[in-house]
Amino acid sequence: MQTTRLYKLRELGIPDKEFKILDRLIRKPNGIIFLTGPTGSGKTTTLYSCLSEINTEQNKIITIEDPVEYQMPGIIQIQVNPQIGLTFANGLRSMLRHDPDIMMVGEVRDHETAEIAIQVALTGHLVFSTLHTNDASGGVTRLIDMGVEPYLVSSTVQCFIAQRLLRKICPHCKRPSEEAFRKHAEIIGEWMKSSGDTDKPMIYQGKGCDHCHGTGYHGREAIYEFLQITPEIRELIMQKAQAELIAQKAVAQGMVPLAQAGWLKVKQGLTTPEEVIRVTRQEM
């Protein structure tokens, strides 16, 4: 994945189950979809792909961003400018005067922006935005910590999607590596158990070559964690449950955690265990 071009949604590498969820949610008439993750995790690229998918003559789309990273034909894009008082919150208010169907807010950073985004969703608009959290369930507690009432979170948010970018193994120097398996045998065993794997997979690494400047990696691949707001998750939000409890319930309902999504990429020979550990911050 590069960030210099607009990707079609199908090009993002989202697994089929999660792709169907996202494809359904972006066609809803209202609600909020949050992408979560640190800076540089590909959130904006995914948001642009979502908007591009629903960018039709029937949909009026307006964005407010900091900065505008990609010009999209047919979409009104506004860049925040605090020097003249154009913040995310003020921009959201002004966007409403243009009567949009769909709005994208580059990031929800504070209570004021969160409250306005939620009110916008409640009045029949579809809203896309991002949050800085480590995982999908952390998005719930982040909003509540901002001062948003749990009932507003549970009634407006459709999905929290955590995202990371993994470095891909260089195809020019890719080799099977028994050493990589032995080095991370314990955590690989945990991943296999969680995934229900019984057969030991082949683990690959990049040896390092001129094509990858000796790194063993070339290009990037995204992994995702989808937290849908089901009735059971909604109830936990109303109870102000801890993020860990929300995540446990979501996994029981079929959510694939980021580390497991990364393990799938390892099994496909696309990346290494070290890379999954690095981006999901699991102990080695």
C-alpha cells in the first residue's frame, strides 16, 4: 500500500468478511464510522477509499481535513486553519449549511468536535472520522473519556475499525525461515491456538537484497480489526465497561483482533512474525 494514489476499496486487502461489513455500513444513510490507530497507520487512505466508493451524483460529500492529502473530484474538501478560527468543530458547523449527505472529519480530537459529529449523525447524515487509539474497543473509551455520553456513542457509532500497516516481505529475497519460527515459537503457538490452526505453517523472511536496500521488506499491507456495535456491545457501552471487556465480547461474536489479522498475513507469506509483533505491540 502506498499513500500517493487513491485506492479502490477492494485494493486495500480487507478480508472478505470484514469487506462485506464495511461495504454495507458505508451505504447506510446515517451513523458514524471511526477509523482508529496511530499516525501513519493508513487511516486517511482507507477513508478516501470509502468516500470514493460512494462518491456518486446522488451523494453530496464534504470533508474537513488537516491537511487535505488528496484532491477528490466531485467532493468539497475544506482544510482547517486555526489562524482564522477554522477548526474541526467550526468547520463541521459550516459544512452543515451546505446540506451534505455524507461528511468526513479528519480527526475527532476533543469533546466539542465529538459532540457535533454525533449530532450530525443523529440528524440523518453519514459521518466518517478517525481517533487515536491502540485498538477498536479503545475508541469507545476514548469518546467517553472526552465527555461524550455512553448512550450517544451506542446510538450513533456503527463501527470502530482499528488499522495498522505491516511491511511486506521483499519478493526478490523471500526465503523460508525455520529460525524465525523457533525464535517466536511461543507467540506463534498462541496465534495458532486462537486461530484453531493445527498444521505448522511455513514462515518466511526477506534475506535482504538490492531491491529492498538490505531490509528484507518492500511495500506495505494493511490489517484491520472491526468492532461492530451489536446489541450486546451497545449494552456494554451503556454500562461504561472497560475496553478489554468490550473486546472480549466482540471476539466472542467474531471480531478478528489485529494480531490475528497479522497472523493471517504471516500464514499467507506476506509478512513476518516480527513485523506483526512490532505493529501490534505484543511482547516478544
